[in-house]
Amino acid sequence: MVSVNRVYAARLAGMVVLGPDGESIGRVRDVVIGISLVRHQPRVLGLVIELMTRRRIFVPILRVTAIEPGAVTLSTGNVSLRRFSQRPGEVLVLGQVIETRVRVDDPDLPQLAGVDVVVVDLAIEQTRARDWMVTKVAVRQQRRLGRRSNVYTVEWQNVQGLTPSGLAMPDQGVAQLLEQFEGQRAVEVADAIRELPNKRRYEVVNALDDERLADVLQELPEDQQVALLRQLKTDRAADVLEAMDPDDAADLLGTMTPADAEQFLRRMDPEDSEDVRRLLSHSPDTAGGLMTSEPVVLAPDTTVAEALARVRDPDLTPALASVVFVVRPPTSTPTGRYLGCVHLQRLLREPPAGLVSGIVDTDLPSLRPEDSLGALTRYFAAYNLVCGPVVDEESHLLGAVSVDDVLDHLLPDDWRDREAEPVIVTAEKAT
């Protein structure tokens, strides 16, 4: 393939990054440029690359030897694993520049004079000195009635507003950022949001729907969860908490003062808040504090086919889908008498018309709500499980603890923020 010396930055998003021997290193997630208070032509500083491990690192643009239609190739497979951290004067093209409102002063485009337009892309070109510079800006008028307007390509010097103060203006659009997030896992979106400056982070958060925001919040460190939640209006914050898994909502509210937590609980739907209040009544490092109140719970007369249909729910985590719990009605936690459980593998081996009551495992010990974190780890290790029932003294099923919740509490509080050692390593060749 032929290398090009002019590309549009937004089109690099998601492009594969290769080492000199063709080994896959990761994918481009953003382009970093330098914008100063003085109107110098912006220079491209480097790329934000997401490794296979989801860590986002910075690669200087001088390490790039070729940009082809299908891939970006580096001059070396040695990359620093230090997590990307934005420095003063650095600007993210996709994260900050796209959808910024600017003005155009171009005699060849009189129709844009005095009109607010939005940036849709930046053209970057390589100079003879191998530097990459921003040369052109693609803009369009703001959409009206859902219709797209024409895109105009303007020389950089004819655009007014691409300055640090201009990028700090409120109410910047986020449609293109959200488009990039489509199809990504919540943890990937959370990682991307964490890299954004505060202003853009809150604009994205405000634009996400409640269900998506709930999923993303659950993948952020607790201090960032609290900070973002406080930025929302109280009613919307309550809606997002309702959309979260009860155990995650309880973990989040448990980091607040009782008065602050109560403020949100009162705004939540009573049925949802009741589950969260029940979880908050337990110590956070016990089975009762770690459990979810929404495992798969079935009555004894449920057929195997119905049980399999329940565990196919895409909203269930693999751990919760690994086992169903059988109880006498009612089946809402806290339930009627707990009878036992049926593992997914057993369900797959049984006739669809059979009843779960005939294949219940009654021998598996259950957890007590007061069981410690140490007891939970021994339980999962001893019985080779990823999910276990929590039952009270009257044999009512209260909920279930999954191994991912246990790991989350075993790891250091800052495990999501921890850096790799600041060393240079060689990216391994993909097999």
C-alpha cells in the first residue's frame, strides 16, 4: 500500500497500529496536537493508541513511518507502557476539537461569513522535515431539523476559534464522540471518558442515556463515580442509580455520607431503593454487602426450557448466568424457602420439558450474609464456583455473590488507576 502525507484525523480513529515487522500493537483512539495562545499553526504531537490490554498510551508522531488506508505503521515495536496523560498545551482532536463552534473568515466562502459552524475534522499533512501539521479544517453549519448541511474545507488560518479559550466554551456537541462509542463495551467507554478533560467528560456523561451511563459508571473508580453523579441533577442521578445493578448502586452510595445517600434514595423508585437499602444494611466487606439482590431465581415448577431462556438474558453477567436458584414462592428476594441451585451445564444436559425441581443440587453449601471476604474467597476456591447463594437463618434466599464482586474488593482501591512500570518493552508479535 502507498503511504499518504495528508490524512483526516477523525478517519484514523480505530485504525490498526502495526510495528515495523507487521506485528499488531493496538488501535488509534485519538490524535494529539499542540494549540497555543499565540496563533501558530498547530503541530501534531502524536497518537493515543489503545493496546490490546485497553491501556491507552502516547506514541510520538515521529515514530510513525507510514499512514496507509488500512493501518498506521511505526518505526519501532518498542513502545512505552506509561498511560497517556494529557499535558498543558496538548489537545485531543477527537476528544476536544471535533464539534467545536468556530467562525470562518474566507473570501471564497461568503455564505459562511458571520455564521457559527462546527468542526467535523482536521486535515494533517507531513512536511519535508517529517513534522505533521494541521493544514485544513472541515466544517459544516449546525444541523437543522435533523438534516445534514454541506461540509466545507477551509485553510487553517481562515478559521477563528480554535484556541484554548474557544475549546473551553460550554455546550460543545458530542454526537461524533458517542458514535465512536457505539458497539464498545461499557469498560472501554469508561476508559475513554477517563482520558477526557473534565469539561468534555461531563458533556459526554450528560448526553448518554440512563442505561448506558449506569453501565459506564459501574466501570469507573468510586471517587469518579461520585464526582460524575454529583454533576447530574438530582432526579436524573436517581434515574441512573435505578438503572445500575443494586449492589453497584449500594457500593456507590456507601461511599457517601448517610445524609447525601439518603437524598438520592428518596428520589429513587421505592421498589429499587428498597433493594439498595437492604444491601446498605450489611457491612460492605461481607457476603451481604457484596451480593446482588437480582440473581436468577426460579420456582420448582419451572421447566428447563424456561430456565435456559432466563439465563440467555444479555443483561446478565456470565457469572450470574452460570447458575439458577430454586426457591418456594415468592421468587423476589428475599424469597421463600431456598431449595438449592441448578448449574448451567446441568440445564444444557436435560430435556427441555423437564422441571428444575428434579435436578436441584441440594448439597452445595450456601453463604451467610455475615460471611467475611476471606470466607468468600475460600468458598469459591473450594467449590470451583463463580457465583454462590446468600441465605439467611430462616432459609430465605437474600441474593448471590459473584466472583467478580469479590475480586473487585480484593484488589487495591486504585487498581483501575495503577500505571504499568515506566519501562520500554517490545510489543509481542500477534499470532
